Amino acid sequence: MGVNSNRVENFSDHDNDTDHPQAQTIIRVESLPLPQPQRGVHRVSMPPKRTTLQKLKQRLAEIFFPDDPLHRFKNQSWVRKFILGLQFLFPIFQWAPEYGLRPFRSDLVSGLTIASLAIPQGISYAKLANLPPIVGLYSSFVPPLIYSVLGSSRHLGVGPVSIASLVMGSMLTESVSSTQDPILYLKLAFTATFFAGLFQASLGLLRLGFVIDFLSKATLVGFMAGAAIIVSLQQLKGLLGIVHFTSKMQFVPVMSSVFKQRDEWSWQTVVLGISFLIFLLGTRHISMRRPKLFWVSAAAPLTSVIISTLIVYLLRSKAHGISTIGHLPKGLNPPSSNMLYLSEPYLALAVKTGLVTGILSLTEGIAVGRTFAALKNYQVDGNKEMMAIGMMNMAGSCSSCYVTTGSFSRSAVNYNAGAQTAVSNIVMATAVLVTLLFLMPLFYYTPNVILAAIIITAVIGLIDYQAAFRLWKVDKLDFVACLSSFFGVLFISVPLGLAIAVGISVFKILLHVTRPNTVVLGNIPGTQIYQSLTRYREALKVPSFLILAVEAPIYFANSTYLQERILRWVREEEEWIKENNGSALKCLILDMTAVTAIDTSGIDAIREIKKMLEKRSIKLVLTNPVATVMEKLHQSKTLEYLGLDGLYVTVGEAVSDISSQWKCHA
Amino acid sequence: MGVNSNRVENFSDHDNDTDHPQAQTIIRVESLPLPQPQRGVHRVSMPPKRTTLQKLKQRLAEIFFPDDPLHRFKNQSWVRKFILGLQFLFPIFQWAPEYGLRPFRSDLVSGLTIASLAIPQGISYAKLANLPPIVGLYSSFVPPLIYSVLGSSRHLGVGPVSIASLVMGSMLTESVSSTQDPILYLKLAFTATFFAGLFQASLGLLRLGFVIDFLSKATLVGFMAGAAIIVSLQQLKGLLGIVHFTSKMQFVPVMSSVFKQRDEWSWQTVVLGISFLIFLLGTRHISMRRPKLFWVSAAAPLTSVIISTLIVYLLRSKAHGISTIGHLPKGLNPPSSNMLYLSEPYLALAVKTGLVTGILSLTEGIAVGRTFAALKNYQVDGNKEMMAIGMMNMAGSCSSCYVTTGSFSRSAVNYNAGAQTAVSNIVMATAVLVTLLFLMPLFYYTPNVILAAIIITAVIGLIDYQAAFRLWKVDKLDFVACLSSFFGVLFISVPLGLAIAVGISVFKILLHVTRPNTVVLGNIPGTQIYQSLTRYREALKVPSFLILAVEAPIYFANSTYLQERILRWVREEEEWIKENNGSALKCLILDMTAVTAIDTSGIDAIREIKKMLEKRSIKLVLTNPVATVMEKLHQSKTLEYLGLDGLYVTVGEAVSDISSQWKCHA
């Protein structure tokens, strides 16, 4: 300890000089060479002295490197460090050397299974984003390959996802029509994808992964349910065969679109759509009941596509009302880096869309990765995942792909099909490659209505009403955040709904800080335990003392409140004493255990309380301040202000020491 | 306790059935009829059962009525209640019945003293807001009268203040020129004043007073210093006699204006200005050194005005370069309710200006009121003050006044001059009335330069570099907030500078929540005290246990971080044990004392940690959860999930009980 802490040491020594022979129940353990057991009380220690720079360094390390990513490199040889570094940057090197035939068999099966899901999903989700269906297939080819090299999850199935597709479609369509200006729309989609990737990769690189933590689970439950309903309603366009449909994403215009265009409803489309929807929902139900039969729902989309294509092909002369996908170009992803749109007036739109879709797809990808990693007991590094997902989107934007991430449905199927490593993603990409090169003409007669049915089946699983019910039961404010993001998305707009929900979540934190709890403590007889009087019926009030536990950091946002609230406790206690003829209040003990931080306003509040109490001849004592609070009390010279016996390690020691002083003086 | 808590009770009883004869050092105090001392441990109590409605009610009471404003009405007769209610609404009834000649003498002296300050200040500040000087005098007449009836502070000197005048001037001038369209400008000023009052009164009525707490002291220190410098620089216009000057409020345009118009500098003005500035600063210095001589600085402005007016009058044929106030209309405040501008396109501007000036003047008024109330040991009710200040601004806007509040300089003079009640405000208003009716022609020759000197002297006191230095010493992030509001105001704009500073303050709260401290605890030998190992050198690690104190509520914003951080502590502990051949880690104790709240994500994190630890055969134990956390653990069935002995009242009891179990099983 340096020069600055001498004052505290002196001050404690001073405290030490006053002898209290009565205080025999408590023991002083000295760290100085002069132990005086059975006499004093424990001294509140200052935290080890650190410079501002050291504190800043530690603080930054906690903010940016809480997982201590370099701990593997400690005490290793240079060669080993190089290999570890390579494995750190490219997780493929972790498992590739030990890769063999046995895991490959599993990966082959699971890869082919997710391919059968990925192809119809890719086409459907691209339509959800108002993009040409082929872009969905492109996006199931390049990104999975890149992820298999860079990603640290072994079960993540990579590809386009419904939420990000929906959001991209709705945000871009508000400014640019995908039918009137398809080239500009496509350019903007790739540009938004590029910015999404850039944003994701920078979050990872700057280790700002905690940003996505602000999308709380409650927010996401509401958001997903709202988005799922909007998406399902939008699919009524395909399901009813409507041609002229609104491009808006809110509940009201979509529903009015559905009912205004009743003359466009086509009964053939409706019959086909409803039957396949029932089929798909049925297979989904089976797989949910028996997880072993996961392949039933996994194979259902491809089966529906094949059967419905066959039906339409056979009835092609009769069923004119049924719209089909039509011609799809054969061949690999064309390069699209020349299509990035980096000038006004749409740059801001592309950046905004990229940010929103980027953060949403990141949240889904990381949550999915963590879920399956937890099931198999391995770690997924959030910041590394962000870089992997970001890199794959940046590369994707240059090869005609739009936003991709780890998809929940794909990853679940992948996991259930027994995937061992990211090789299953490579197998899937190969299957998509074959499709792109040779099988595109087969989709000519695939009806659009089947894609609508596939999308509805996929998004319906996002409505987690049980989770919403749990939120209601456990935390009402979480439930409000959930509801507001639900209704925000449904009736206002996707980004605004999200923003409202994040706002409510942050407001909840601020509310907790602005109006913290204060609890009156009492002693549990025969022990040194002090607990809440309202909770512990056995706890008893200590005469002449008022013991308050403050349950929050003391900040500018609550210092005035706490000051007034504490003085109100004192006033009420005095009134109670008057009515009950109790012994006069002589000491207020503030238990600071839960005061995890204090700022300058908080310190002013403590001084103010001390001043107010002095006028009523009540003593103020603080117990057990945490390290940072102790530091600030010292730096602001509040320790001196509190006086010689204004600070104790525990409430118990404070009570015994102070009462023995009173006896001594009496 | 209702049905729901039975499970917990049963669960505790279960715990009770397992006998641990070794656990003799700890005592069980039962609240059930079967006490079994010397045998078990204390049970963690559920908080008293309350319905959602009850909880909501209590929460709302804490948010909106933390001061329990109705406590005076309890157990009183109806007549007494009526009188108390009248006194509650109109604090004048509290002191008026006992008012006598003796306090009146004090109030007369102090009222005349502040009038001598208020008249030149009123004229100067109105010029600061680009308003006609007479509006400043109007604003020193009606608002003080209204405040004296409604206000609860006895020392507040009411009138226009520099900060609010400056902000109003700068915000309105950005859209409307006060020289080219003076009528529209005046209308907007009254409208903004009306909205400021409406906003202030509604904050008070809705008991949302805590909103102003978000302007932390750190923010205000920086903001005031920045504003003071900008205002002083702006006064160079008057001090140098420049005619063409920028209407902008930023540092760069103001300084370039000063130096570009060098040919307009007038040496007569400069000489006059500098001499009076030195005189005013000198008197200020004297009063600050000797508080008893407060009247020296209080009387200085009026003296300067009189002397300088005389000088200019005598030299009127020679000194053409010196601009004067000129003709001021005689007479009382004209009504201005017909001048409220409630239609587009300037309504939004007026509302915005009203909000910003309203919150700033409210902050100043309440801070000043509290300061002087604390000196004389009486209470100022924040919400009531807001309503009083709001009402006086709404009334003011209808009688040609602009934004007023409790002014620091006026209140300090008022207090030092011995004011006893709000009657001193009435005296001041009367003095202003006399001035308005009879003395206006006397100001014809008053030079503008003297107003500039008065303003500079007033605002220079707002630069509190000592407070900034204290912030730097105690809290670096508070200092950053202070600096950013300082530079934001100086270089960007007043509202944006404020917004940035509030943003940083809120970010600081979020940062604390996002990256909370976790501390490893050890036992202080011979006691049941567990304290931080890094802080208390005498504290010792307990073999086979890892005891962590989490120092924050567990929220969505930190649940992932905490989960990873806690598992990292476990990993590091295991590595340490390996290196030192210690006994294997068997139990992780999380001390939840400082976990003041938990949400659904936090509960998921706890369950996740439990699951991860189970895989490593490490037991998870929580100690001392606070009431709300206990409730949520119960509602989410996490208590059952934690198992029979997963919960203790104190760390000490957890350690002794679990080690005795191990001994028992060994």
C-alpha cells in the first residue's frame, strides 16, 4: 500500500487505541505484527493499491476479454504456440487432423439430410426477402463452406433464416420495389449483406460481443412470435394465389390486402396449399413428439416440393391458376462484388438494413451455436463466432449471397442426424452445388404455394407461448417487454418494435437502479446473523439501532431517492419508538454489502445523511463496503468524515462494539 | 404463506430430516413449533406471500410516493386534515398565520437587496435570450408573486437565470432571427415558456421528479462550465462594442465573429466595459472572501448601472460609440396569452425549447432550493416545487414573462441578507413594480456594455474547476461525463452536449451492470466472516470450496458474461489446485447477498451453471438470496432444481454444514 492509504491505516490504528474490554464476543485478527485477540473488531481493509492505469487495464480486460482467450498460450513452446494460434484462428485445424472415416459417415448422412431441407428453405426464404429464388440457393453454398473453416460450432447448420430474410425484405421494400426495380433491389440486398457482415466481424474483432446481450430472451420471444405471425399472414398471398399484394409488413395493411383481393383467390392454389400445409404440420408434429423420427419433418419439405412439382407438371394443361417458380438459371454463384452499392441516395438504407439484419442474425446464430454446444458440453467462443459469421457474410455479399447465419431448424436437424463436425456443412454445400449445376430445370413447375406452406411451417415453431407464460409467471416486466416487442413488430414495424423492446429492457435496469430496495434488518437470536425483519420471523429488532441494507449501487440516478428514503425510515422508526415507548434511536447502521458501486453523487448523499443524522444526535455507521466503494470513500475523504468508529466489517461487530461503548460511557 | 410456498417449506423440512450430528457449531432457530437447536442450519425464508396486485401497488408507491407525502394526514381529525391539505397545496398557509413584524423586517431588507440585484440581472438575462430588456423585468414581477404562494422554499429568489436564458436564446435563434422577426421570436419565447411550465407542472403532478436526477452532478458541472464560457465569449459582442455578430452559440463561430469584426471594436466601450468588469469581479472576490460582506457584490450591479448610466448621460455628446438600452415602455406586464403560438411550423421548436429549458431551470431551481433548505434544516418537497415552478412559468407565459426559476445568485444573496420567508420575494416584486411604473426612463442611457459585464461576472461563478478536479480524483467515468458535456456544449450545441452527457451517465450504469465484479471469498480464521481474499490478507481459502460473491443483479445484459466468468473462475481454481496439489474442488458457493435482482435470463444462467458443474461433479450452493430473487427462484422452480441442500442463509453455515456432510459420508 502506498502513501495514500496511510491515512486509513492511521485512522484504523486510532480506532484500535480505544479499549473496549466488554467486547469479548468478537475477535480481532490483525494483519499487522501486533495481534490483539479477544479485544477489538476487524478492520475494514482497503483494496490493494492500484494506479489508474492498472485499474483501467483490468477494467478493459474484463470488458473485452472476460473469457481470457489467451490462457491456452500460457507456458507453451513457440511451435506449440504457433499451432495453437492457427487452431485459434481456424478451428478446422482443431479437429481436421483427427478426422476419420467414422465421423465422416455421420457427417455425410447429416449433410445430405440438411441439404434436403436447405434447398426448399433457401428458395422459400429468398422469396420472403423478395429476392430471386436462386439467390437462396447461392446462399446455401458459399457461406457454409466458409463457416466450416472459421466456425467453432460443430453442429451449426448455416444458411438463410426466416427472421433476417423477413427483416431485410421489409426494410428494403419500404424504399425500393423489388418488382419495379429488381436490379437496384438486388444490389441493395448484397450491399446490406456486406454491411451486416462488416458489422458482425467488427463486433467480434473489437470484442464487443456483449452488444447482442441487450436483446434479452424476453424481447426475442415476443419479437419472434410477432415476426412469425406477420410472415405467416404474408404467406396468405401465396397460399390463396393472390397476385396484387401489399409490400408492407404490418398487420393492418396485410389483412386488408388479403380481403380486398378476394376475387384473386384461386381455389386450386388453396386446395394444394392447405393439403401440403396439413402434411407439413403433421410431420412436424410427429417429429416433435418423437425426437427419433426427426427425419420425418426434415425430409418433408423436399418431399412436398417433389410431389407438388409432379402434380403441377401432370396437371399443367388444366391448372392455370397455380403460379410456379419458373425458369432458374443453371450454374455457380456469379461474383457480385461489382454490385455493391456504395453511393447515395440508398447507402444509408443499406447500412441500416445491414445493421438490423446483422444483429438479428448474429443473435440467432450465436444462441443456436451455444444451445447445441451446451448439449454436447463444448464451448463456443462468442467473439470468434461473430467473426466467422461476419466473414462468411462479407464473402457471401461478393458471391451473390444474402444474409446467412446459423439456422435453428437446420442445426436441430443436423444435430439429430448425428453430425460430428462442420464437414456436414461441406456435404450440404456440395449437394447444393450439384443442384445448382444440374437440377435447376426440375424446379420449373414447383408451385409457389408450396414455398408458402414451407415458410409457415418453419415460422410457426417460433411462437413460443410457453416461454411467454413462464415470463408472465416469473417476471412481469420481462413479460411487458415481450408483449411490447410482439405488438411493436405486428402493428408498427420490425426495427421499431425491436427498439421499443430494447428500450423497455434498459428502462427496467434503470428503474431497478432508480428505485432500489432498502430492507430493515434484525438479529437472529444466538447468532451473528442479521436478516430482513419482514422475511425472517425469528429475526428481532436491536433496541436503539436501526439497521438498513441498501440493495443497489448508489448513483446520481438514485442518490436523492435513497437519501430521502433512508431519512423516512429514520422518521418512521422514531414515530414507532414514540408510540411503543421504546428506547431512543441512537445509531443507524447502513449495510453496504449490496452497494456494489458508488459515484460522486452517492458519496454526497452519504455525507448529507451523516449531516442530517448528526442534527438528531444519531450515529451513522457503514458496514462491509465492497472494494470499489471503499476506494471512493477513501479518495473523497468520506472515511475521515465518518469518524473513528463509522466503519465495520459486519453488522454484528458494529452492534456489539457500539453497544459496549455505550455501556462503557454510561 | 399460501399454497405455493408449501413446496419450499416441504423442501426445507426434507433438508431437516437428514441428521448431521457433526454440525454443532451452528444453531437452527425454527419458526415452526419444533425447535431443534444445536443441530441444523437456518432455513432461507420466502418473503411474505403477496399477490401481483399488492406487489405492483407497493412498487408504484415506491416509484411515485417514496416520501409518503400523506403521512402527515394519518390519525388526524377532519378539520385538521382540511387545514393540513390547504397547507399542503399552498405552503403560504404554513407560515402566514405566525407571520409578524420581526420576520417582516428581515424580509424587507433582503427583498430590497435582491431587487437591487434583480433589476439589472433581469435586463441582462433578457438580452442573453435575445429578448427585449423589459421582458426580463416583467419576469421578475409576476413569477415571484406566484412562487411565494405555492413554493415550499423560504429562501429561493425567483427570476430569470443565465443558463435557461442562454439555452432559450440559442435554440430559438437557430430557426428564427430575433432582429428580423422580433414579434415571432417573442411569441415563440412565450410559447416555449408555457410548455416549459406545463412540462414542469406535469412532472410534479405525475410525481416523476426523478427524471431530473438523470442530470447528474458530474454532467451539470461540465455543462455549466461550458455554458459559462460560451456566454462570456458571446458578451465580447457587448464588451467590444461589435455591431454585427453571429447568432450561433458554438465556440468557433463566436471566436471568428470576434476577430473578423475587429474594425467594429470601439475603444470607449472597451474601456468602460473593462473597468466595470474589474469593479464587479473585485466586489465578487471580496464577498467570496468574507461572506458577511455579501452586500458588496449584491449591490455592485445596481451601482454599476447607476454610475455607468450617469457617465454615459454626462458624456452623451462625445461618446457615440457606446450603445445604450434606449427607450423602455413604462407600465405593468401586458397580458400575452394571445401570443402563444400553437400551430405549425414552429410548434415543434417551441415544445423542444420548452422541454430543454424547462428541465434545466427545474434542475437549478430544485438544487438551489434543497441547498438552502439543508442549511436551515427544513425539507423542500421536490414534486411540490416542480408544480410551483411549473405554475409560475405557465402564468408567466400569459403575462409577458419568459422562463424563470430559483436563481442561485439571487437565493444566495437572499439567504445572506437574512430572508425568513417567501415575503422577501413579494418585496422584490413590489420593488420591480415601482421600477416598471415610474423608473423606466432612467434606463435610457444605461450602456449595453454594463449588462455584458454583469452577465460575465454572474456566469464566471458557474465554472467550478474544483468540483471537476474532485470528480477526476474520485470517479474517472464521472469526469469523462463532465468533460463530454463541457466540450459538447462548447463545440457542438447545448442540447446535444447535454444529451451526450446523459447518455454517458446511463451508459455508465449499464456498463456496471454488464460487467459486474465477482470476488473470491475466504474465511477469516476463528470467525464466521467470509471476505475478499485479495482485500483481507488474513482471509484464508477453504479447501475443496470455491466461494464467489457476485456483485450485481443478474440480468439479460450480464447473464452470459457471468455464466462464462464463473466457469472461468472454476477452471482457474482447478488449474491452481492441479499445480499446488490441493484437495479437489467439490463445491461452488455463490454468495447472492449483492444480487439485488434477477430476471428470466439470470435464472437460466444459474440453471446452466448448475448443469455445467454437475458434469464436473461440483456442487452448486447459493447463499442469502434477497427477497425478490428468492421469489423468482421459487416461481421458476429453480429451488427444486438446485436440490435439497443448494440454499443456505450464510456462507459460514453452508461451509460447515456441507463439510460435515462430507465427513459423515467419508
